[in-house]
Amino acid sequence: MNAPTSRAMTADRAYDPLSEQSHLDPYPTYSWLREHAPVYYCAARDVWVLSRYEDVRAALRDWNTFTSTGGVELADYVGFFGAGNCLEMDPPRHDVLRKVFTTRFSTKAIKTYESMVRATTVELLDGIEGASEVDLASVLTNRLPVLTICRLLGLPEADMPWAVEASIDMMTRPPDEVGPSAAAQRLRAQLVELFLREVDTRLSGVWSDDVLSDMAHAIQDGTMNRDEVQGATLLLIAAGMETTSSLMGNIVSAVASGQVDPQALLDDAGDLRPPAIDEFLRYDSPVQWLCRVATADAEVRGVRIPAGARVLMLYASANRDPEVFTHPDVINLDRDGSRNLSFGEGIHFCLGMPLAKLETRIGLGELFARYPRIIATDEPRRYPSHIIRGFDSIPVRVA
């Protein structure tokens, strides 16, 4: 691609989405981008970057101009999940495939999962009963979401321990890794083999009330191809795991560090208050960014983005845009943060958003009820991922 000639190239502060600084604390750079270069060209990655709320929101809504079919990540992770990944589709196929799962993730259906999520949380917390020092990332925040999605899929309980560990390991991305490792590829293949085996069992006549049965019915009636099971299931695993794990981990870390009083997070029933959940989604977006590809020349704030260019949507920067959120760098648990873009916007708005909020509301409510005092014993360790902002270790003392 020819070097851009826009004012974005005059920026004197480099932004690289895969840099160490972006991993540690990207927010000062986001602030600079919004003010000085809201449409920025990152030459190191050959990607255009949108950082203001209205620009990110508008681009996410305009799937005709900014397509997902070219992949939503950078480097060799594009296409990793394979066929059936709705996140890398546009209409009409996107709409057809997404409809297979809408009933399971409707508001009505989500309410029926509450007892399962609460029981799973209690099961996990019972596992640390009597311990005074624990890593809440490994025992709760990273485990509850993947257990929940595996149970909704309908995996046999005997396969659950392996599937949970394999899913977590598959999605672990070292900071210097620009594509899936051999280990990640191997785990991906093994997980897909398990999912296909379960779908084939249902197609043989052994039906269940679960997501894998929904896929089998869709294959049976011609709505879905068997090859699309891989991308659909891996997307559900990743989306069901990473966003919720990060959201929960960010809240737990804020409590453990003394940044937030856990009692201020709770409602009268002892669950997390919805405004508090929205505020943490806004303040420290679990998904920092995803990409699109321009299908034609596009102009944003007077800057021409050429056709074929990869465009990075900075969700996390948009969520701290002072034109939309007053004092955006401050946590305000009573703020209406529901306009946050952490779950995307438009046709690709995250189907699992109600489930993520349910798990956070119940899971952390149960945690803080059992352990009113949670104090950090060491520095938490963030995921190595540049896209997902959460923690893979939160060592604490509980009482």
C-alpha cells in the first residue's frame, strides 16, 4: 500500500497496538490520539487507527464500508477460528448463522441460566474453602466464564476439565507472538474434534437441550454446514471466556488494590449493581480493539482511508472520550456508562453481552458475600494479549 499523505502522518508520538507500552498502560496514548491524531496511520502495522467515540461507533455500524470479512485481528491470527466464525462475516451469511444462536442468548433464556451460574460459582468458591491466600484469577474469574459456556454448549461433564484447560491455554497469547503457536493450533484441532464428535452424536439421534444440539438441528435443516461448527464453537468459547474473565478480573483487582470498596458495588440482593458493571466495562474495556477492512476509499475527519486498508477500532479509547463521558479517567460507580462500546456496535454487537453481565453480577456477588475483605498480596499479572485487557493472576488474601 502507498504511504498515506494525510495529516495523520505528522503525529510525533508513535502508537503501536502490539507494543509493550500498549500492553502495560495504553490510556495516556489513547488520550493523545483523540486530541492530536484521531485518524492515525500506524506504519509499523500498516493499519489505520480510529480513537474517538463517534468515529468508532459510526464505523462499526457501517459494515458495507468497513467489512469484517478480511478478519478482525492483526497478523496471523486472522482466520484462526475457521469457517463459521460470525465475527469475520457480513450479511447475509452473518445474519443466517447468528440466528442459530439468538434464542439461547435472548434475555428470556439468560434468566434461566442464573441458578446454573450461581451453582458453578459456589462450586468454585467451595474449592478454596479454608485457604487464606489464593489466586482469584485462576480459581474464579478465568474459570467461571469458560465453565459456563462449556455447559451451555452441552459438553459432557467428563470432558469439562480438559476442555476448560484447553480453551484457556489455546487463547493464551505471549506478547511477542504474532500468530497462533504450534501448541495453540494443536489445542484448537483437539477442541474442534470434540465439538464435532458431540454434534455428530446428536445427529445420530441422541439430542439434548443445548447449543450443540441447536447446531445439529441447523445442519440437519440446511441452515448451517458441518464445517462451520469449528468457527462457531471456538468463537463462543473465546467470546464467552475472554471478555467476561477480563471484566471480572478488572473488578476484583480494583477491589484487592483498595481502589474500590466492594460494598459500593453491591445491590440490596447482594449481587453486583448493573451501573457498576457498565462503568468497569467503560473504564477498562476488556476488548481494547478489533479491526475492519475498508471496502472503498473512506473519509473520516478529512482524512482519506484508502480502499483495502485495515482499520483498527479503539473501543477502549472511545470509552474514555471526554466528549461523551465526563471525567472519563475516573471510576464513577453511579455513572450511566451503558453507552460504552465494549461489546461492539451494529450487526456485530456481542450476542453474549447479557450472559457476561449475568456471570459478573452473580459470580462477584457470591465472592464478595463470602469474602468481604480481599487484599492484594502481590502485583497482579495481566494477560500477555494486546487485544484482551484482563488478568491471568490476581494473588490475594481473603477473609
